[in-house]
Amino acid sequence: MYVAVKGGDAAIENSQTLLAEERRGDRRVPELTLDQIKNQLSISVDRVMAEGSLYDRDLAALAIKQARGDIVEAIFLLRAYRTTLPRFGNTHPIDTAKMQIRRRISATFKDLPGGQILGPSFDYTHRLLDFSLVENSDSPVAEEASENILAEMPRVTELLDDEGLIEKEIDVNEQEPFDVTRNSLKFPASREARLQNLARGDEGFLLALAYSTQRGWGKTHPFAGEIRMGEVGVEIIPEELGFPIEVGEITVTECQMVNQFKGSATIPAQFTRGYGLTFGHNERKAMSMGILDRSLRSKELGEAINAPAQDEEFVLSHSCNVEASGFVQHLKLPHYVDFQSELVTVRALRKATTFSEKKEDSTGSKNVEGAE
Amino acid sequence: MTAISGEQKKSSRLKEKTLDGYNFAYLDDQTKRMIRRATLKAVAIPGYQVPFGSREMPLPFGWGTGGIQVTASIIGIDDTLKVIDQGADDTTNAVNIRRFFAKTAGVETTENTSDASIIQTRHRIPEAKLKSDQIIVYQVPIPEPLRWIEPREEETRKMHALTEYGVMHVGLYENIAHFGKVTTSYNYPVQVNDHYVMSPSPIPKFDNPKMDEMPALQLFGAGREKRIYAVPPYTKVKSLDFEDHPFEIESWSECCALCGSSSSFLDEVITDDKGSRMFVCSDSNFCANRRAKGHKGPGLPRKFEIKDIE
């Protein structure tokens, strides 16, 4: 008795050994390697890197293995590791115009300079289970295109910008950008803080909110101006050199949303922007982020705010799945002190009510009511 | 709060005892400095919630990351740490956090309240009176006492700045009008140093009076919400109430079944499926110390009746 929720070192250790055993599963089945995860579960790896805010395919694969494929748990592992890493400085902003394109599509123009490049996409697959994958089979090898892709793929928004049809994107940030991983978010949040928050926010949460505003809870129902995915170089400027050097290459997905125009008698009508960017290949997330970036500009653009997706504090305070998952699951921790306090209060209240009911009974008032 | 000095002896002990590849007490020194600055500011403005750049910890948010970060940034190699959850040293989460610091900082740990220099707690204040050379670190889930009245921080920040707490009293009044008494039983709001209304974290209101004029420094860490606040030693902490409805705490007609104490917070333990139950001290160390001194409780559970509760 009296040990129900109390457990010492031994209990925790046993639980963790059991967890490790279950992670390994049937020992007759070969153990997963990180190479297999990196190569064959690459979209999972991408998501873990994006929401874990750390671009490292090996560590993300390790996190997925350790978490038994629980993606949110893997994100948490990566975040907890990331937070211990020293910080050397800021990179130069990546230039997605110079991306080595693997995929680039626009929904606003049928054809455009650079062309529509489908790349690897689930979009036009029929979602039919492919039973040929049950047994390991030789997958087809894709043929190389005869034509080269443009080295500098023009952006759709720039084409609109040339005509002044879309609002200008102005670099307002001369000083060090705000960093949501080092500072507590304050409201109203700057755009860079918002974009960072959304970039590491939970994909499902962003998706649902973006969906809600498309459905009319808010009214951001934009055009997918452009989505591109591919590799970009990452540059830093070491102080002792004074010029940029490339330190690596990362895969990113970028989404530029073109939104309802805005204008007045004095300001000519213009489309507005929404921007999404994620590590790896993740269009669902990048598009949701693009929609929400725009939707959260409602206040700035003087629109009526009446839906969750327009409410900056609501969206940004609840987007992090590491925070959300921890807090929801903390209910598993013992709460018996608080519960005891509530028990004492509720019993005292019930006792008071029982007395007054009896009193009512004796004066007969209850019966009168009952007769009605 | 012991500084980590450069003494050879200490640094060699540090190396031996702490986790490979990680800094002393997990956090890197820049992070600790940032948290200490926030903590100093919090001490200087009692009850004010200081935003800080809370980090992801290897334990989940909502499980004490705020308290852990505060403890990690103030702990030194000479400190002795006690960790409790629900008043007890042996609950799983308390064990786990104590293991975390034993692993990453290699410090001494204790269950004895009076031997600890730092006490990290969730949901309780120990029964034993804390002393001026001790620090108590509370784990805080929701630092904003006005959250249930106004969820927007843009608004609550203004309300705090203007000491505009009328709504809190209206809430209490409505509660009294409805139930005849204030029904908030834990996380009962307090006003610190006649200014900031503060969440005491979800301690039972039974513990609220212990915060008033406490000789020990009280630090509060909310990791997920990225806030630190503090009550300096010997500071006035008043639970909100009305003149004609003064603040009151829970009481039991039972005493502890194990040590016989009738002045401590009691947990109810259900012992069978027929309504038998017993009451035991929630503060396991307090109870053990009393039993060691020869105090004894009635022991066996008995049939529970509603008249037992006042």
C-alpha cells in the first residue's frame, strides 16, 4: 500500500530498460541503420530537422531511431541537443534565387520563365498501396533530363514586382535579427520572430490553422505564387576574412503566397505577400506557413480580426509541439496535493448544501416546488 | 549560491562526476549568465515576471524545466540539493530531477529539508521552516495569475503595470456570492510587497502563509512560459481576501496515520474499494523525522465518514 505513484531509481531504470527492449523489437529482424533512415525515411528526417531547428541529417536519423519513429519525440530529442550547442554567429541570408532547383511550380501562371518543374512529388500519384513494395524490389532509376535547369531561376513574385503589382519586400533589419530560441517572445511580435516561430512550429497545428482561414475563419485564401525546393549554399562572413565563404549546403522548401490585394482611393491596389520556408522537403508545412504569415498580418493591414488564425498571440503561443506535448502530458505527473485541496473544498461545499437542503425539507419549501 | 571557483580540487571533482560532453549542470555558461541576470532582476522587483530565453531541456516542458533551469544556473559544486514533488522526495518526477542533477552536476543530494541549500519543489512548500541560507525553487506551469481572467499577455502586462487588480477581487466576490466562500483551493493568488499579484504556483493554499516573510529566497521558474519571478527573503506575501471573508486554509479532523501530526498537509490514501482510507503527511521527510523522534499515528485505516471532514 501507499506506493501507487511513488517509485524510486529502480522503477525508472527498469522502465527504461523495457523501453530499450521494445525499441529494438524482435531480435530476429535486422536492426535499423541510420543510413536506412536517412535515405528511405528522408521526409521524416526533414520534418525532424525543421521543427527541431537543427540541420543535421545524421542526428535527426538518430533521434528518429531512438524515438521509435515518434516524430514529435524525435523533434524534442533534437531540440534538447541543439540547446547545448555553442553559437558561432549568423549566416548570410540564404539566396533562394540561386537555388539548385529540384522542384519549382507556380499556380498563378501557366508557363513562366524557367518553366514548371515537377520534380519528386506525391501530388499526381494515385494513392494506391503499391504491393510491389512489400518485397524489396528494384526501384526504377529516373532518367536525366536533356535540358539544364536555369542556374538563377527568377521568382514569380519578382515578375509581379516589376509591374508594382505586389507589395515591396523591404529589408528593414539592419541589426542582429531577433532569435526566438534565445529570447522570450513578446507581443506584438516582429515579422522575423513570427517567421522563426512558424518555421519551427508544429506542422499539424500550422496546417489546421491555415486550413481554417481558407475555410472562412479569417479570409486568407491566397494563390500559391511559387513553391520551390532544392539546395542552397550557406555562407558566413568570418570577421578575420571580411568576405563570405560557403560552409555548407542545405535543402529547403520555399513558398511565396500571393494574397488578396489591398488598396484605397489614394494607394493603388497591390497584392500582399505571405512567406513560408522550411528545412528539407516539406511543402505542406511551407504552404501552411505562407498562409499563416499573411493571415497574422491582419492587424498590420487594418483588417478585422475575428478568427484564431489571425490572432498572433493565440497562434504563436501554441505552435511549439515540444512545449505543447510536454504540458499536455505533464498531467501524468502526480497532482494529489492539488486534488486533495479540491477534495477538501468540494466536500465542505457538499456538506453545506446537504444542510440547507435538509432545512428546506423541514419547512416544506421543497415539496411546494415539487408540487408545481 | 556558490560560485564555481577555479580551485584545482574542485575542478577535478567536477570532471570526475559530471556527464561527459556536457557542461556542469547541463546548461552552458552564457545561458546560465542570462538566467542569473533575469533572476537578479526578479529579486529586485518582487513578484514581477521577468521574461527570459528559456531553453529546451532534456526533460519535457511542463515537467519542471523552469525550476531546473533556475536550479542549474544557481547551483555550485558545494551545494546540497533536495527535490520534492507533491511534498515527497520519492515521487518519480522528484527522483528523476534529482538524478538529473546528480548526473550533470555531481552535487550532494539530500532528503532532509534542513540539510539542503537548494530545494526544488513542485506543488508544495516543506513543513519545516526554511532558513535564510536556503533557496527554494518552485516549478511553475502558468506564471500569469490573471491568465484565467484575461488570456492575452498584451493586456495582463498593462494590468500588472497599473496595479489594476480589481478583476481579481471581482472574481473572488463572485465566488463567494455563488458558493458562500472562496473555492480556490490551490494556486491561490497572492500580492507581493503590496504591488504585484503573483501566482504561488499550484501549491495548496495551506502553504500560502509560509511564503509570507519567509527567511529563505524564493525563486520561481516557468520554462515553457519563459518567465522567472522571485520573492526576496522577509518579504510581505498576502493572499487576496476581503475583510469580512478573510483568507483561510484547509484543515483536517484527522491526523497523520503514520506520525500523528495534526498540523501538516495530509494526503488521502485509499486503502480498499470499500471506502476505507487513511491520511498521511504529504511531506515525506517531515513525517519520517517525526517518526524517528518516536511520534506515532493511529496507523490502520478505518471506515471513512463524511462527518470526518470539516
